[in-house]
Amino acid sequence: MERKQWFIDRIGKRVWRNITCECCHCQLLMSTGILVRDEFHANYLSEMEAECGYKYYDSKEEMENIELNN
């Protein structure tokens, strides 16, 4: 529930996802981030994080720092 609320709190803001592959779609998401549009989208992103192992961050810099150190 804590992560679901994290996404809801970011409605109208951008979040960044960890790098999953080198395809153009993932690279675009990495460079521009994902705009959390509404509560439905926030719930979807929360489910994707849990099911697919994605990790979302508040900024590109935060994502790069954490991902590079792991």
C-alpha cells in the first residue's frame, strides 16, 4: 500500500523507471520520464512495479545514482 500511495502522490508529476533494456521505447522512458496522469495510471504503475520488477524514482538523477551503485 505504501508504494501505491507513492504513485498517487505523484499524479501530475514525472517519475523515472530503471533501465530494463536498450530498445528505443525504454530509452525514451529513461530520458523523458513517465507522467503519472491520474489515479488509474498510478495504480497501473504500482502494479507494474510489483509484477515486473521495475523500480520508479522521483528524478532521473536519483534513478541513475541508485541503479549505478547496485
